[in-house]
Amino acid sequence: MQQTTPRMPQIRHRPALLCLPIRSSRHRPGRLPSKRSNKRTAAREQADTKGRRTTTARRADAGTGTAPAGGKSGSTRGAPVRAVNTAGNNGLSKLFVLDTNVLLHDPTSIFRFEEHDIFLPMMTLEELDHHKKGMTEVARNARQVSRSLDALVAETEDILTGMPLDALGNKDATGRLLFQTQNMEGRLPVDLPNGKADNMILGVVQTLHREQPQRQIILVSKDINMRLKARALGLEAEDYLNDHSLEDSDLLYDGAMLLPNNFWAKHGKDVESWIQGGTTFYKIKGPLCADFVVNQFVYLEGDSPLYAQVREVNGKTAVLATLRDYTHKKNNVWGVTARNREQNFALNLLMNPDIDFVSLLGQAGTGKTLLALACGLTQVLETKRYTEIIMTRVTVPVGEDIGFLPGTEEEKMQPWMGALEDNLEFLNTGTKNDGSSGEWDRSASKEVVKSHIKIKSLNFMRGRTFLNKYLIIDEAQNLTPKQMKTLITRAGPGTKIICLGNIAQIDTPYLTEGSSGLTYVVDRFKGWPHSGHITLQKGERSRLADYAGDAL
């Protein structure tokens, strides 16, 4: 198959997640600062002392003390910090003090700390109460946290000794939840305003350090300035990272693999091949097959090129299927042909009726929206596979907000859909000058084409069900994982969802490349037989856009 001098992507291998060791014993503090004296508590503490073991927790520094602000390492899910460390001083489980913004960011965060204990200052509960009113995402999260805390309290006989976090069925959370039950205004070493909520939480952390000097006390906050103040005061502080799908965006699955030059020498023995529905299948055996992912694209260039898609993986055996050549004009999609290797891979995913979910990543100008829209028009107007195209995107401005917009839902969304207008204009112009014809009249007016495209707002998606729709989610890098789940679960029978985005252009203030909803779905859908992903490597917009993307 002929290609147009594509840029060779680097092979990226995602490291395996660190395995959690055997759960450590837990030192469960009782009523602070008093000690427990009943027999059952004493027996449990004696058993804990007897069976202490080291545990795994993610920390940026491999020891104790103040952790650095950055650093990359492997990922484990659970505690909010990054690397491998012991359970704490003297083998005691850690005590994490949660800031309010952690609970508002992830309402299930209290169940994400494995065997470690959680401490909630009274000011955290007070701020939760202030945020519970309204219909915003923050208000919904505050109400969900309050309901979870109420359910834990209902399952606990003595709230002063701590509440087991696994009482509601969260088996991974084996620590205890502690409330502040008395005045804990620690004297801070610098003169900070007493009435400020952040300083009151810092005072609680300072008091816990003084009352439990042998235990590791860590403040967890999404507020950078809060963490800076804590570290300036000699207190340990960490960011909450459990919502990160990946520690490093360079490890993100790109959907394609370059085969080594000796691929056929090691995998060419006892090859089985057959033709089914115009597609050639190869069943191969070899050591590289174990690294394949279902619906991943593999390619080999040179004297004997190979461009195929992995259909099945079973140990060291895999089934490869050849691709349709969309670089040839006879296979054009609404007048559009693939200009490079990755675009050809993308068109094979978009035109495959067995693929229900497609994610396309790439920098500006790689053709994400154009390819998705061309395939949508072909399958709506020509093959009648879907009834209409629905396009949506999150309305996050790049600069200052221009205020409320007048009109209906579609009119309010129109200023955000400039990419749709630009690509429709290109497709309409291209089809008029194209001599080829299909079942659908290529001279169809722009108004008729637009009548099959509906623009919807994310605000009104909850509760809906789309039947036989072609749903395009543009600028998906600005969605949270929860918003992404809400959108994808709207899909009914016969619906195909396409997520487009560039994780290097995130405009949502509290999202990063690791916590973006687009990164989340690429990682979670990898290997599902009815989903596919490809990262577009080469820009095709213009030489100016390509140079700007690399140089700026």
C-alpha cells in the first residue's frame, strides 16, 4: 500500500502498574488525644503490633520528610502519592488529613487510601456544608460526600474511636475515618490570620504532629498554595493523584506499533492465511504477539510492507487483518483520502461498523475533525447506517468569557462550532469539484447536509439515549472522567461515538494531561474488541501550522 512519507512514531511501552504488597497492619488512633483502654481494643493493638509489615504507598520522595512538588515514577492506585515507601515511622499506617477541595474534586476519595487512616478537620465539614447548595458539579459532589459520611456514621457504634471505611462494602479501604472531636488550634510558628479556613486546617495538622510524633501525618490538598504553606511550616503535604490515569502522558497508548525488520523471520513459521469478506487474515505465532492489543495497528515498511490490524490475541498467537487502502481515490470518503499512514488507520476505524467507540488524538491540523465528519456524512447520507450526526463539545473559553449568548440551544452552541463550519465548507467545496459520484448526490447543498447535523450542549445530556446516532465529541481533552462517562453511557443500540482531542491543549483549569477524561477513556477502552484508538502524528493543515506546532 502506497503511503506519503509519514513520520515514523516512536514505540512507547507503558510500564506495568506496581503490585500492592500484603496489606499492613493499622494503628488506629482512638479518641484524640485520649487513649483507648477496653479489652477488645487492647487485644487488637497487640495483634497489630505482632503483625506489622511494610506497605506500598506512592510518594515522590523515597523516605520521610517533605516531599518535592514534582517527579515522575510508576503508578499505583490508592494513596494519593507517587512512589514506593514503607507504611510510615515504626511501621504505623499513615494518617492523611484531607482538605475540602479533595472531597469536592473526588467524592469517593475517602475510600482511595487503602489501609491508611483518614482524618477530617471540623473546618472541612463546615466548608462542605457551604458548598452543598446548587446544581453545579461541586455542589453535587459535596452532597455525595455528605451522604457517604452519614452512611458511615450510621454503621458505627462509637464515632469517637473511628469509623471503619469498609463498612459500606469498599473492601480496598481498610483504614478508619476519624473526625475532629475537640479544639485543636495548633500554634503555628508564623503569624497567620486565625480566622482563615486554610490556617485552621494547618493548625489541626500541627496539633496531630505534636500529639502523635511517631506517626506520619500528611496533608492532602489540591490547593498548591496550601501545600506550599504546609511545607514552609515543616509539615508534609501531597497532591491528590488518584484521579490520574497515567503519571506521564508519553506513556499513553498510541494505537500503532512498528514491527521489527526480523518480524517475519521470527513469526513467519506456520503462518495460516485466509480471505473473508474481501479481507485477508493471517494467524501468526511468535514472542511479539503477547505485546499486541486487540484493534491495534501494526505496520512494517520496506521491500515487503505490511499494514494490518490485530483482531485476536491468545498468548503467543495473534490474528492480523489487512486494511482497506483509503489513500487511493477509489476508496475516498466523501471526497477525502488519507494523506498519511495514521489517517489511513483512522479511516479504517471510523468506517468499521463493528467499532462502536473511536478516540483520535493529535495536534492541531492532523485532520481529526475532518476525517470524523467525512465518515459521518458518508454513513448517514450514503450508506444510511446512522440516522444523523450529533456534535457536541465542552464550552471552555481559551481567553476571557464573553458572557451569556442569546438564542436557542443550537444558536448558543454555534460560536463554539467554528471547526464544524470550517470543515463543512471544505467538504462541500471538495465534493463539488470532485468528479466521482455515489449513491448520494455529490451536488447536495450545504443546507441539506447541515440538516442532518445536530449541535447539542453537554448540559442537557443526562438522561438521554441516542439510537443509531453518529456522536462526535470535539475537544474531549477538556472533559473530566465523570463527564466522559455521562456522555458515553448515553449511547443506545446502533450508536457510534468518536472522541477527538489534543491533550496538549487543555483549557479546563483543574485538569492535566494525566487526569483528562480523554486520557481516561483511551486507557480504559484499550483492548476492548469494539473500540479503537489512533494518535495522528503528522499535521496536514499547512506548512505554517506544522512549523508553528513544532516551534512554538
